[in-house]
Amino acid sequence: MSDRYGSDFMTIVDEDGEEFELEVLTTLEYNGCNYLAVIPAGAEDADLEISILKSVDEDGEPILCAIEDDTELETVYQLIMDTLYDDPETDE
């Protein structure tokens, strides 16, 4: 799977100071905001759970946060899935 999507990795730290390594599958700009679709680094296809995080500026620093609004989450999720699973051979 990593061959298909590339190899952009990042480490994030939660509020408890615990570090997590994530693989960034894709990014999306929508309504002036940036979103990232990520999976835990090294995840197998069977364990694949895509998380969508929103990048927001806090004191001039970008931070990643969960999307609280259900409508926003559903819209961004669909746009990201369309990007990830777009088949260029079927596009005209």
C-alpha cells in the first residue's frame, strides 16, 4: 500500500506526550482549510483505518485536530475517498 500512496511520514504528539508515527495518504484543501488523511505507520491493509485530521493555526503554529462537525467530516471524507480511489483509466 505504501508504494501506491507514497511515503510521507510524520510524528505527532498527543496531549499526554505520547508520540505516534503516521503515514500521510493525501492532503486536501477545502473551504480554506487543509485536511490530511493518515494511517498508523506500518499498518497492514486488513488493519487499515483512515483518520482525517484538520490542520489549524494556533499561535502561528499548525496543529492537527479531529473534525468536530459531522457535516464537515462527511464532506471532507467523501472528497478524500474520491481522491484516493479515483481511477484515472475511467476518467475521460
